[in-house]
Amino acid sequence: MKEAFPPTYKVGSLREFAEWTRRVVRDPQAARGVPKEWFATKELAERATGKPVSAEAMVKLLSPGNLAVLDAIRQYKPGSVRELATLTGRKEASLSRTLKRFAQAGIVAFQDGPHRTRVPALIARHVHLDIDLTGQHSAVAVDGPP
């Protein structure tokens, strides 16, 4: 699967980071365009940079209209975001933002389709919300595959 955006981190060894740091001290321009966060492996980077979704945000995300989008993905398996927009009657730009939020929550993933299209796929089966009514320790868990 192709990443939608370039990573905001760099993967490299401690030695590579030290060499880069020395180069930047000598020439600050060398830092342009290089992410400021470094990790030893891609797996560590993805774990560290993944932003958890709050229970409150998940409740908003799982509105009736957005649940209909997930149902359309499950039922019709659209071949592109544009096709999903047609199926759901949603504007493509708005739908893309919603799908991005679903992807961040671990509910939807994108696969590469023909002609540079992104194919949305449902990757979760359940979402578990644990809402602490005192506001102290709410949690979200997403289970997959469907």
C-alpha cells in the first residue's frame, strides 16, 4: 500500500543521526526538508507517531452518516473513493476527510487501485468505547478484520 503523505520522521541508526547532527551544526541548511524525529525502525516510528483517537472523537466519527459510509464499503467494496462518493451521495472532498479520520482510527485502510486511485477497505470489525463519566480515563479499542 502506498503512503498518502511522506513520513514526518526519518528512520536511521544512532550513528547516522550523529553524523547528520554534526553536518547540520556545520551547515544549518542541511536540515531543510529532513524530519526532526528519528527512529531506529519503521515499526517504532509508526507506533510512536500514531495519534490515539479519543472516545469523544470516536463517538463523533461514528455518526449515522459515517456508519452508512462504512456499510457501503463493506457491502459494495467500491473500487475508488469517487465510486464510494457516488454510492453514498457524499461530496468526494468531504468523504476523503472522513476516510482519512477512519484510517487514523484504524477502521479503514487504502489500497492502491488502477490509475493511481485509492481503494478504501474496511479493516476493523468492532470499535469498543470505554467512557469514564468523570472524564479521567476514557479509551478506544478497534478490533479487526471484518
